[in-house]
Amino acid sequence: MAAVKNAPQWVRDLKPASPTGPELLEQERKSSNVNVDQLANFLFTKEAREKKRKILKLLQDDKVFDKSQNYFAGRIDRFETALARAKALQKLAVKHGLDDDEKKIAELLISEPGPYGLHEHMFLVTLRDQGSEEQREKFFKPAQAYKIIGCYAQTELGHGSNVRGLETTATWNSDDKTFTLHSPHLTASKWWIGSLGRTANHAVVMAQLVIDGKGYGPHPFVVQIRDLKTHQALEGVHVGDIGPKFGYNTMDNGYLLFNKVKIPHISMLARFSSVDAKTNKYVRPSSPSLVYGTLTWIRSTIVMQAGSVLARGVTIATRYCAVRRQFQDRDAPEWEKGENQVLNYTMVQIRLLPLLAATFALHFTGKGMQALYEANHKKMAQKTSDSNTTRGTGPEETQSSSDLLADLHATSCGLKSLASSVAAEGLEVCRRACGGHGYSSFGGIGAWYADYLPTATWEGDNYMLTQQVARYMLKSARSVLQGQEPSNDTTAVLSWYHKRQDQGAAFDILGKDEDIVSAFAWRSAYLTFEALKHREEQKRTWNSLLVDFYRLSKAHSQYMVVKNFHETIATNNNLDPETLSLLHKLFRLYALHTLETESAEFFTSAAATVRQIQLARSKAVMTLMEEIRPHAVRLVDSWDFPDWQLDSSLGRYDGKVYEDMFYRANDLNPLNRVDIDPYPDSATLFRKNESDGLKSKL
Amino acid sequence: MPDFTDRLKPAAPDGTTVLAQERGQSDVPVDELAKHLLSNDDFLGRQERMLRIVEKDPLFNKTKQFNLSRPDRFKLGLARGKKLRRYSDQYGWDAKDHEMAVYLCDDVTPYMVHYAMFITTVREQANDEQRAYWSPKIDAMEVIGCYAQTELGHGSNVRGLECQAFWDPKAKEFIIHSPTLTASKWWNGTMGRTANHAIVMAQLMLPKEGSPGEYTSRGPHTFVVQIRDMKTHKPLDGIAVGDIGPKYGYAPMDNGYMLFDRHRVPHSAMLSRYSRVDPNTSEYTKPANPAVVYGSLTYVRATIIMHARLIIARAVTIAVRYTCVRRQFQDRDSKDAKAPELCVLDYPTVQIRILPLLATAFALHYTGEAMQSLYWNTREEINQGNFGRLAVLHAQSSGLKSLCTELAANSIETCRRAMGGHGFGGPSGFIQLNNDYLSKPTVEGDNWMITQQTASFLIKRMQAAVDRKGKPQDEIEGHCRQYLDEKNGYKPSQLRVFDRDEDIVEAFRRRSRDQTYRAHVARNEQKQSWNSLLIQLRRVSHSESQSILVQNFYNALQQKDSAVSSTLHAHLRTLFRLFAFYTMDSEARDFSRAKAVSDDDLDKIPAKIQELMAQVRPHAVRLVDSWKIPDFLLDSALGRYDGKVYEDLFNRAHRLNPLNEITFNPYYKEEEIVKGSGENIDSILAKL
């Protein structure tokens, strides 16, 4: 933060009323002995943190990454700057030999979606994973050198999660061995596609493959869409940006239509399925499960990211609520004159501290999923290479419950849905907990929330996804009823419940951590068998059960989060006992607060008694909040966000909240550089800068 | 430029056909319902008249404003503010007409605080002489004013304000001063660039007799202060004032900051209807009831609540129309492989998010009406010098403001997300709505903080009922006594909420009293600390507000003279029950503990809600039509009356998007950003 310049001396001399933010945060940090460094290393590893510092330095030294005007500019300027930054970052990457991980760190620090985003995260990956040798040579290599810049065009104007409903067609022409790409309706227009609007010159297009009048479902095609010299759209291709959005305005999400465009045979990505140019026959996919494996991986990243996305809001809100004071404590003695720190209000604690606990819960769950994925993926890759001949069928019908990866795939849908909802809603809670200043752009939460929101609908809408979990849970329950041996966690839980359900539960949720996990497992299993009863005995329609399925998916995902959190801290020996015991408290706070919010289900399933739930609410949660409160600031410190990344007056590490708010308003704000004419009878608006006419912009 | 896309049509069935079918299957009398909801003060007639004028003025065209930078958005806002005011003069609009025009244009103008807070405060708190001086200047807009209360370090707690007004008996002047940076006025609308005057809320500091240099604080008072030169519009000496920068929404408003360096104002600057300092003796006259300063705040809250119903109606209008047009996945139970995809509103997971909100819009409507009449009744009493009911009004208005704005703000997000991906796009009609409306839960008293006022009031009434002295002081104390009677002996009647609507009302009341009673016991008998009770107090406040919402909805249905047709009455009753049961379900434990609803009945409620939703579903489109939200206000491709969702989405992206007029250079080895411009990185750096 630079010092205030554009103001008279008496303004520059002013200080905030005491106690000041720096004093309060210092006091906060003194009152806790959490070893911030150790905890941060535990969360991220020491190496990753050092890398982050190194890259931060690179970015801060380059003026193009300066953030101070981000909150002021219009859409076009923001996009131009974002493109300049994307180019600059790629240059830096080449110059310093940054690998993919390091580039991702840089993107997190820059914190705005960039126009190369889909080229890097979807286009390259798709070419690499789904292209044949020949295609990799032809497309992947020039794409790596950014000669080809691409995007991934799946979603259409009228079709999202349901890939089978896509309207764009790719019809095989047996006479000249080409495909014709065509958009038969307006609703067939590709829509929302990142990096497509203004940036990409190629696209991977998902289209319905048609051979000889017969449909074979959606397949990916690599298509050039713009001229490599002029960057104008090719003949028969209609492409553009879809306009401003709630967030993500530095990205050119685009639309794309084809008017009977012919593309060569090599355009169809042929690693898994293809059209034989000689026989004009369709060649079936060999192993679609590998594709679904990538989705599982992406979802585990979303879960882990959700923890840090939310942590950013919680960091800002916690620090600010420690600096902000409001009202005297009603019960405070006469002599204690000052206003109370907002963070001391239980009403603020109940909003922030369970979210603080959730940040750790989600982070550990994401980590746990990734570990499980990596371990089993290796095993499976081994197996596939051993027995290449047997082909799997569709992902939902096929994999037997013995497959741990199938378990992870199904349950990852629910976890993605839960985690991104918790993070998105949590950010808004954090913003509102900051009171009026949370509404200012300088608060740093609003824009971050807006950019994060689409995560709740992409990679499958959060509500729609829960059906997949339910379908899988029902299938697993059926296998348990048929007496099959449990082969993964889900079936183990279901069969444990099935055996014990007549004896009842009687968990000591207030006394034992393991029993909390059991109570969550119990509720999930109960809801599964209830849903199965509705579907099979009472023959209820699928549609009428969707709300039940949603609840079931949520319950099972919450069980997995609680379980992962518990396992992480139960098996840990890298932390000192005090920090570890604090993590145990956070675990209990997360679990009991969730239990209390969902109390009806715990009660009906008999996983907990009414009395236990009452005590959880009135005693346990309140006590835990009191115990965690003194450590709140150090706990958010351990998330290790540099100020440069937060870009927030309210969340500054040093607590100079008010000085920074004032500096940004007074010195960085271009509106204060224009004089206006306020009187309605005068047509003059800005007394300076009148030249740029307004009408032309409308 | 014509191209092949002009010939493309959406896949069948198109939106227009779908909505026509929806409208054809329902018997909801749209015009009758619209009249029932919106005829008060000729709302509908006024809406039509104003719409005709603003809709054809290109200055109010909304389609490209999302693309503008903050300074340009402000400039546009100022141009619009001026234009509306000139229309007022031209067509002889009254204040209500002007308000309607602003509402339809759906963009806050930089004059907003002048019209809303500045005029009201002068009207309510100036003495006759002051009023005679200021009113003509304000009406002519020579004086353009703002209202400077909130400070950088202080919001809801007015007593904590740092800005000071020292009385100088010799010069007969006040000295306005900001002792610290946190004393800076902050957030005050219209102040950043527009206003030349401000109502400044400052601690009145009177010299201590016999101790020179020492002062006694008399608490916050209001002063009218000129802040900018009437000619040059530059800040006066000793005043630093400016705009605080961009926000989550409200881009065209110049929320400001302001600091004073021992700035002198005349004795007449202090608004003196209720309290004054005698210029000759320096004697201070206390206001009859100190709460009176909050009069304008209470007025603003009443308006906010009335506005909230229209916000929900608007969100639900878009949501219902689009989820009818939008199709996704086939029904899993369907045997026909070629069957069309299901209409999204037929999914119970979508219904449960949207239809209870539709009912909520109605609930808020009836309470809004009741609140407004209560406000005007109370005002007359205040003018007659009777402040007794201000406490009731203030207490009720804060709890209701908290609940209603939270319901409305959440309704926008809930509906927006129910739209799937398109909800995130600019043309959804939710973006600016969300950005602008989300200030409400924290503005004019943070939603969590102000629930204390309602709860504290209720606990006092319960204490009075326990003490039982003489006749009950008000209706609320009466209810509290009844609750205590039932608790102590008289067995409360078993309520039958599925059979009798009045029992629903009683159940909500009993549950609210039960919440109050428990808080009373915790605070007054067990002496628990106020801070440890805050979460419980919020529940007390929300329980009471929900009870008021249900009560007013019920009362409206009972009015025999309202001449609502029996068809309409049946629909309204379904909505009443949907709202009540949905609310009851989400708070089920409270009702069980209060013995207001039996556990058996509570178990049946989810099925009851699905049944009621199924009854509402075929009428959803006509029900939202009845709110008569014009397309011009919705500004939504998804919520268009004619259902041309996809045509409009494409039109806005393709033809109304300035980014598509620029060709960019995407290759990272070349610094040029705009193709053919030849400019290097310096042109970008110059902007940073």
C-alpha cells in the first residue's frame, strides 16, 4: 500500500481511531500459539510454498500484472489486459522454464481467468489423451508452441449436462472421405465455450457422428475456425463472444455455428473410436472408462480447490472481523468503554468458524481423493495393459462394485456438488459477515465469488449430478441385499448398517470422534435403504424421488468429508500436539455443526437422539467456538495467502484496513479525477473529458 | 450484417409455443389478480404511463451498459438522472411517477439519496423556519443533498460515530470535525461527486460550564452542511470529499467519503424540530423521545420491505418462464426412446426451489401492505406528539426488514442457479439484479445485528406479561399473557393445521411466543450473557416475522369485502398453504418443541408440500404473469413474456456485443493486442 498523495496535508495526517488494525491483529496473533509455519507446510508442503514465493516475485516485478485498476475497468479493457497478461505469462514460462504446476500457481496468484485458459486446461489435454499418434503430431505439437490456439466446444445454447442431446452434427461423406459439420438450429450453437469468443483459431467440437443416416452419438473433432494470419472466421464458420457475465469477464466465452463446413478425415480424434475410411464403418471405443477417470481427477481437484477458494473468503472475513469493532458488549462493565471486536459476537462466530472448519475439511477430502485415485489408477493401468482385449461397457452399468475406482468415480460427483456449493455459498456468507464494507470491490470477496460461481454448474450441474450418486448407492444396496461381499467403503458401510439396523445405533457423538463418523455413515446408509424401498417396493417414479436422491447424495458426501477429515488427523504425526488438538476441535465443530443443521435426518434415522442434537447445538458447538475463537487469525494465516493474491483492503495481513480503503478510494479511483456538473438543467455531465461521447457507447 | 445465422430457428418445441400451452392450461384470472396486487395508488396505470415514455428513449436502452467501465457507468447514471428530472418538469410528474420511472429503468441514479433521504430528513427534522428556507431550494434542485451518517469505522451503531460538532457560543457556530481517519464518512450515496450539501450526523459537543476546553457529548445530531461550491462544484476549504470506488453493484451511484477539518457552520445548520441548542444561553433541549432521529431510517425500512416482494416476483417470473421453455434429459421412467426431453419445471428438485418462492412473493405483499398502513398511522401519532407506538414500529420494521430482504436476496441467487449455465450470463436478467440488490442485507442496519432490536423488544413484552400489571400495554403483551396462561394449566388446544387455516396462524404464533419465552428465561432468569444469546435472539426475531407474514396473508384471505373471485381465492389459498408449510418444514424442530404442531403432522409436511406444488405447477406461468413485470424491466432473454429465449440470447451475443467488433491478436510472441493496431504493450501499461 502506497501512502495517500492526492489530499491536503491534514487528511494525510489522519490516523484510524485506536486500537488500530495492526495492534488488534498483533494481539490476536499473540493470544494463540498455533505454529503457522508448521501447519502451512502440512497443508501444502514446504517446497510448494517456496515455489509460490518465487513465482510471486516474478509476477510482482512485471507491471502488466499490476492489479490496482482491475476493479475499475470496463469489459473491453479488462479483456485486453487479460490477453496481455496471458501472453506475458507464457513468455515468462518459456523464459524461466516453468512447468505446468508452476504455471497453475501463477494463475492462482493472478486470480483472474485468462483467454488462454481453455487452450491450456482442455484443448491440450484432449489432444494429448484422445488423439492418435498422427493427430498428436499434427495438432498437439503446434498447439504446445501456441501456433494453434484452441478451445473445447461441447455445451450448446439449448443443451448442457445432457451430452446425448447435442444438436451439432458431423456427417461422414463416403465419396470424398470428409465430415460435414453442421448446426441445424439456432439452439445447436455452441455456447459458453471459454477462449472461443475472440482468442482461439482451432476448436475441439463435440458433434453427433452420422454415418449413412445412422447416429453414433457425440464425438470430438478438431476444427480450424479462424484464419492463422488475419484471425478472421473461416467461410461457413460463425463465431464470437457471448457478452458480459456475472463474473469471468476477462474470459471470452464464445458461440460457434457451422454452415455445412467440410473437414478432413483426420479431424476426428481417433484414439478410442474412429471411422474406417476404407470400409466407411464405425470403429467402437476400446475403453471409455479412462475418459471417466480424467473426470474423476478433475472433480477431486475441484473439491480440494473448494477448500482454498473458501479459505480466501474466510481469511478476509476473519481478519476484518478482528479489526472491526461495533457496539459495546451489553454486559460489559462501565469502565470498559471501547466497542467490541465483531469477531467476539457469537452471531458472527456461528457464521465464520464452521466455515473455517469446512476449509480444512474440504482440503483434506480433496487430498484423500487424489491419493486414492493415484494409488488405484496405477493398479488399473497395470491391469488394462495386461488384458487389453476385454472391453468395458458404459461407466454406470458396468464396473462391478469391487472396483475402488468406480466407487470413487460415483462418489466424486456428490463430493464435487457438495464442495462447490459449500464454497460458493460460504463466500457469500463471508461477504455479508463483513457488513457494509463487504459490498465494496476493495473487500475482495465479491469479484472472487462471481468468478467462482460457474463451478457450481459446470462439470455437471450440482443438482443433476446427485442422481448419479443415488443411482450408484441404490445399486450398491441391491448388491448388499443379494448377499455379495463388501468390496469398497460404500458397500462396507451399507452392509454394516444392514446387519446392525435391528440393534439400533447408540453412538456417543459428543464423546468420541469415531462415533461421529459412524453416525454420518449410519444416516447415509439409512437414507439409501429408504430410497431403495421407495423405488422398488412402492414403485415411486424416478422423477418424484429426485429430492430424496439429492438429500441422499448430500448425506453420503458429508459422511465422506467427515471421514476424510477424521482419518487425516487420526493418522498424523507431523504436527505438534497443541495444533493437532485444535484440528480435532475443528473436526468436531465441522461435524457437529453439520449434524445440527441436518438434525431431522439424524433423528429420523436414529443415528442420534433428540437430546444429543439439542446438546450439540446449545453446548458442544458453543463451547467449541469459544475454544477456537482465540486461534482464528493464526488458523487463517496458515492458509498462507499473499496480500497480492487477496487484493483486499479488509483482509490485509497487517490489518491496515482503513488506511488501505482510503488510499484506494482517494488515490486509485479514476472517478475522483473528473469534475461533474450535477444540475439537472445542464446537459454537461463531466466538465472534463466531454469528448468521449456517451451515446456511441450505448 | 446479414449472415447464414439469420435463417436459423430454435429446435422445436420453441419457447413461444411452450408458453402459449402453459397459459392455455390454467384458469388463473391474470388481470383480476394483477388488479388485486397492484392497484394500490394506481401502480399499474402509472407503470403503463411511465413505461411508454422511458421505453422509447435510447438513453434508457439497457443492452450494452454491462460493458462499460465504472466512470462511464457513473456518467450514464448521471445523464439518466438528469433526463428523468427533466421529464418530471416536462410532463408534470409527481414524486410517485418519478419513482416509478426510476424503478422501470432499473438503474440507481446519482440523485437517489437526494430524493429519498435528504428530502425526508429535512421534512421530518427541520423546524418550520428551516423548512421554509430549504424546501424551495431543494425542490428546484439548486441544493442537491446527501445523508452522511455511516463512517469508515462505524455503521449500525450510531452512538459510536466519531464525527463531532462542537458548539462555539462566542461565534454562535458549530465546528464540524473528524478526529481520526475512521471518522471519515463512508458509503454515503450521492456524496462522492454529485451533492453540494449534506445532512451530517455528528456527536453534538457542548462546552462544560466552568471547565474551559472541555465538552460534554449529547449524542448524535443532524446538521445541514454545504460541502461544495455552488459554481465550481469543488469541495469547500476544510472538507475532503470523493467517491469511494467500485462496489459489487450500484455502479452508477457515487457512494462517497468525507472528512472535516474544523469546518465552521452557522447555528441554523442544526436541524431543530426535536432538539436544539439555544444560541444565546447555549442551553440544550432534549428531544421528547431520542428514538425520533431514527424516524427516517424506519421509513426507509418500510419501503425496502415493499420493494422486496417485487424483487422476488421478478426473480420468479424469469425462473418460471425459462424453466418451462428449457428442456433437459428424458424422463427415466419413459418407455419411449424418442420422447422429448422433460421440461425443467417438471422436476421436483426445480419446483422445490422456485414454487415456494412464488408463494413468498405473495406473503410479502400482504405484509408490505399492512406495514405501510402501520407506518402512516404511526406517523400521524408522532406528529401529534405521541411516540408510544414508534417502539412497536421500529421493532417490527427491523425484524421484518431483516427477514424479507434476506428472503429476496436469496431468492435471486436461488432462481439464478436454477437456470443452469445461462443464469450466469449477462442476458439472464439476474446479474445486475443480484449485484444491486445484494447491498440490502447489509444496508440500513446489518441483517444479523438488527434482529436484536426485535428480540429485545419481544423479551421486554414477555417480562411485562410475566409481571402482569394491570391491563396489557399492547397486543403483543396480550399474546404473551395468553401463552403463559396456556403454559400454566389451561391445556393448549390440539391444532389441526391440515384442516383449519386459522390453526396454521395459531401454530406460528405459539411457536414465536415459545421462542420469546425461552429467550426470556435464558436472559432474565438464568442471566445468560447477551452475547451468548445472539444466535437465539435472531431466531426469536425471525419466528416473530414469519408469524407476522403468515398472519397477514391469512387476514387478507379472510376479507369478505375484497371481492376476489372464488377461482382466484382458491389459488391464493393454495399459495398461502404452500408458503406456510414450506416455512414450517424448514423450522420443524421449533414447532415440535413449542407443541404447536404434532410430530405426526410434521412428518407429513414434505408430502403435503409436494402435493401443493403439483397443484401450483400448471398455473405457474399465469401466476407470474399476474405480477405484470414488463419485459423492459426484466431485461432478460430467459424471462421474456413471449418465450423467445434462444433468439434473444443469440441476438444479444451476436449483434449487441461490442467485443465482437474487435479482432484480437492471440499469439504470445507478438505484443500487439488488437489486430492491426500496431500498438505494443505500452498502451496497456498506460491504463494500469
